[in-house]
Amino acid sequence: MREIREDKGIEDLLNRSEALLTGHFILSSGLHSDKYVQCAKYLQYPEMAEVAGKKLARLFADVKINVVIGGAFGGIIIAYELARALHARGVFAERVDGVFQLRRGFEIRPGEKVLIAEDVITTGKSVKEVMDLVAGFGAEIIGAASLIDRNMAESESLGIRTEWLHSVQAHTYDPSDCPLCKEGNLPAVKPGSRGVSQK
């Protein structure tokens, strides 16, 4: 489990935007959880997105970044705001037949220093997929940045510098052994934007 970070300012904005949800949720991984972070509700407010972008940029002020890349859809807005704060280009990857690709004329050049941005890092699978994409262009991956880290015990080690603003600790359960399902008081809902694949 990764370091727990608390940013009271970000937590306040998450609560004000109603992005922190408590209940019975089905995650993109298929696991069940008692908490969910709907960052889209936070990022719908440009002034809040700007705050997050500037705070994350300060964590990478020690290195020159040429490109910030986010995965569609969750990483697009935070990548844009982070790129703006770092005076870098902001691009995003899209899934084509389930695989991240660059489209719309976006490019990453060999040797460029690239930062990967996400709204929430849960298992790290999406970040690893973007890392594979970036590495294929011969660019240098500086690290990964996210607004939220879900601080899950089963999170993969990304093998790169990873920074985030706020940790959200949640219980997660295999669907076959979910106490929330057994209680039967709260139906499981799937608020995410993707099918069952780990984020």
C-alpha cells in the first residue's frame, strides 16, 4: 500500500463537488467497494481543475517536462491543466480496439520528457498501458501524476516516480465475498465510464 497523503484543500473541493461517494460500488476492475471517487464531478469546475493542475505541477517543478499525456477519458482534463501549469504540450491517448493509441495528429517525439496524468490511480493498469505507448515512441517517461490515489493494497508498482495529491482509502471486496452484497441493503452500482478492465 502506498503512502497516505492528505490535502485538506483538495478534500474540501472533492466534497463540495460531491465527487466523494459512499455506498456500494462496482469498480472498473470488477471488485466491489464502499467508496468511489467520481473525479468528473470535481473536474467539471474549471477553477477546481486549475487548482489540481497547479498543485501537481509544483511536485514536478524539479524537472523539465515536454509533454503531458492522459488516457481518455479520465486523464484528459487533468493532463490539460497539468500541461498548462508546466508550460508543456498536453495530449491524450484513446482506446482503439481496446488499446491506447495517439490519434488526431498528436505525436510524441523520441527523447521528449513525458509525464503521464490520471484523475484516479487504482491498480495502475491504465498508467502502465500509457507507459507502453509512450515507450514505443522512444520518449523518456518522467513519472505519473494523479489527483487521487485510491491506496489499494493490490496496486501494482509502476516502477516510475508517482505523485498524487490526495489518498482515498476504501475497502474493496471480491464480488463472491462482498459483505455489502450479503447485507443486501445497498444495491451495487457501477458509476465508472468503462467496462470491466482494471484502471
